[in-house]
Amino acid sequence: MALYAIIATDRADSLADRLAARPAHLARLEALKNEGRLVLAGPFPAIDATDPGPAGFSGSLIVAEFESLEAARSWADADPYRTAGVYASVVVKPFKHVLP
């Protein structure tokens, strides 16, 4: 197992779709967490605020453990935000955890 970063960029005006798909998205992240594979996950607010309100989000970052780059890409492609069209693009890269 190795770590991979999933870096997603939202399409414009995707907040309604993001909110609709959020429960299913969070359920998948909870499953990774329960398996001890999730390092961190969260969205990028579109503005400099903890709660961006109607400005929404510009994307997401997930760092988790997968068997391979292909497995990480496959997991990312099946994400509810991806299938709902929230993400305009998704990049998956190997990640080396250094600190803390």
C-alpha cells in the first residue's frame, strides 16, 4: 500500500450538485477512514472563509492509501462528485508523507 493524492477541481456553478452528492461522497470517505486508509480529506473554499456560503468550493483534496496508482484512479473515478459532474478534472498522484 502507498499514499496517493487526489486533487479535484470543481466545474463552475457546481454547488447544488456538490450538496446533493455530498452524503454519498462522505460515506465513501468514512469507509476509507474506517479501514485506516484515509490521511486527510476536505474541500477548497472558493473564497477565504471557513464557510464560503453561495460562493461554494473550487475543488477537493484527498490523501489516502491504495494498492496502486491504478486503484487510486479507479476509486477517484467512482466518487459521487465525479459521477454527478461536480468535478471538472481530477489528478491522482503518488504522495510521500514527510511531516508531521
